[in-house]
Amino acid sequence: MKNRSYKCLALAFGIAVLNACSSSESAENKTSEKRVKKTVSVKFGTVTLQKVGQHIQLPGEFLAFQEVNIYPKADGFVEKVLVDRGSPVRKGQVLMVLEAPETEEQLVAARSNYLKAKAMLVASQEHYKRLKASAGIRGSVSALDLESANAKMMSDSAAAMGEQANFGALTTIKSYLIVRAPFDGVITERNVHPGALVGSGVRLQGPMLMLQQQNRLRLVVDVPETYSVALKQGKEVTFTINAMPGKQFKGKISRRSGNMNQKFRSETVEIDVANAGREIKPGMYAEVVFAPEGTQGSLTVPSSSVVTSTEGQYVIKVVDGKTEFVEIRKGMQEDDLTEVFGALREGDKVVTNPRDDMKNGTTIDIMKNDESSQ
């Protein structure tokens, strides 16, 4: 009976041991499965030292190289209008003729007064010279007479100068009655006709004429702050005109404003465009393609390694087999390379296939990474 009891106990103990062994093996299998699941296959890229230039396309507008609104410089009536809208003109060419009869009369009177004052000056000068010559003979001319003659001569000289200035001013005003072109160009607007009263005291609807230089144009483009730093004066650009599909033009950056627009955070750039045939009209729009040069000495990484989240932008650097999150600021981008600024050095390894579940300090199996990347 006792032997039978011992046999039962031995059987129960054996079954318990087997269950314990199977539980241990099951736990080890689960741990192994978890370890396999935690293994992440990653790919690496290298931080390099090179310049990245990104082609950007921006809208631009053509403006006349020179443009002026012509207003009357003197009061008068329009006598002749020798040009009309679309008329090509040369510098100095007569555009309009005004008439002002009262100005003519004032000019005649001023000329008469000037000649009279000049004659009086000549007479007083001769009188003073004679008295001064006679003063050499003792007692013939008193000192008071000589001083009076000199004072009269100085007074007549001042009066003659005043009349001359008045005559010159009226002569200039009369010249304003003939309106001339200040530069070569095309008349683009005409708002007066013969018989119209014009002048500083007359309220006009607009300028008498508008003149534009169209054989040379300014292509004006606003370049965002991010790209303006890399642009250089004299750099060649290409552009297309919306009204002329299929045609491509070239130009060079001629001028830069040198300051940022406070509202749009952009810099105004001008490109001089030759337009001898006047095919391009001021006011047309264009699409300008810039190829800025990258920042000197900048670091670049594969674009896929840059992670953007609500916390900012960063790359995952691998140091001694562990991940390290490095905050960066993006710069230029070209193809699959991105210019970055941060705590990186040339030759650093960065993860090019970052995952959302990666954490700072995660251990990466370099050997498995090499196998997966082959």
C-alpha cells in the first residue's frame, strides 16, 4: 500500500516538473519572439560638405525702364499737340506747344526794363571814371562827389542785375510753353487737346502726356528671404512670358534693393531686358527661374533623413550604435539632398528611414542593418 502511494507521488512530481519545463520553454520562446519584434531594420546616410542650389520659380512683372507723367510747367492754353498715343519720340523732340499772351507781354516789358537799367549803368560807370581821372588834379573834384558817383554806379549795377534776373526768369517761363521729350520713348497716354487750359492752378484729370522708354525694360521680382541670400548680382536667369507660350528668354540680375520688404519678407530684384522690337509690353507678367548658389561650407543630408514634427525639425544621428535626435534648421534643397544647420559634422551617420516609434537612445544592431541594406 505504501509503495503504491510513493508511486503516485512520484508520478505527480514528474508531471509538475514537465509542466514547469514546458512553461520555461514557452516563456523563453515568447521572449525570443519579442526580441525579434524589437529589431528594427534601418538604413544610414552620411552627412556631407557640399553646396546645394535649388531652382525656384517666381512671378515677375515688366516695367518701363523710364516712365514720366508730363504736366505743364507754365499756365497757358494748348495751341498744338504734335504727338498721340503710340507715337515714338526722340529726346528733345517737341511734343506740345502752349500759348500765354500775358507771358509774352511781360517778357517784352522785362527786356525793356533790363536794357534801360543797363544803359543807366553804363552812364554812371562813365561818369565815375571821368571824376576819378579828374581827381588826379588837386582841388578839381571833391571827395564827396567821387563817393557819390561810385555809390550811383553800384546802385545802377544792382538794378541792372535785378532786371536781368527778371528777364531771364520770364525767358525760362516762355521756354516752358514748348513741351519737349526728356528721353527716347513712346507716348502711352494723351489727355489734352488744342484749346484746353492747363497750368498749376488748373485741376487736370491726369497728366497731359505719359512717356515710357520701352526699348529696354525692367523685370521686377520679389525674392523670398530664404533664397535672396544666395543670389548674386550679374547671375544669369531664365524666364518665360505668360502671353508668349513656348518662348524662353535669358537675362541677368542687374539690381537688388538691398533690404527686406517688412510685409512680405522679400527682396526686390530687377533684371534688365532688351526690347528693341517692343514685343514685350510693360505690365506683362513672367515666370522667372532662379538657380541660387548654396551656402558656402554648409552640410547636407539625404532629404529622407529630415523629420518634421510638431516639436520642430530634426535628424536621427547614430552614435556608438545608439540613436541621438539632433535639432536642425533646413536650408536649400535639391533633388534628394537637403542643406541643414545644426550640431552635425561631416561624416556623421544619420538614419534615412526614420520611424515614428524610434526613441532617443535606441540601440541599433549595426550588423543586421548592414545585412538589410545589402
